[in-house]
Amino acid sequence: MAGEIGKLFAYKNNTFAIIRPFKTLSQTEEERDYLRHLPPAAGFLIRAELGQSVLAVPFTSIISHIVTHLVFLPGLPSQYLHVIPLS
């Protein structure tokens, strides 16, 4: 899952991140995702839109920072992000 960290807060000696995940791909979009068949270090595609859900995630569960760049898939109207893990 990739998302945007909005806030951090502490509760009972733990730190949590409030995260809004990016929208996942539809089945049609997944079929066009040229990165799905490559090793995980190559990254993956997600929609370039934040979803409506909000998650409280323990900060210790965040395992990677990411870098993204905008991608367009021919014949599909949405914009996508190529998500590349940095660690």
C-alpha cells in the first residue's frame, strides 16, 4: 500500500501516522501495468488519486519511503503514479 502521511500523533508511548492511501488499480488497469511482472524493487503503479479512507498506522509498521513520478497509460483516462520504494 502506498499513501500520504497527513499527521503523526502519540498515544500510550506509541507513535501513529494518519495515512490516506492512494486508490488501487482496477482489474483492467492491472492488466496494463507493465511493472507487475518485474521484481518488487522496480515498483508498481497506483492511481494518482487519494482514496477516501483514513488509516491510523503504527509508525513502526511503515517500512519504506517512496519516490513517485506521473505515468500515463495509452488508452486509459486516469493518471497513475509509478511508486518506487527507497528502502
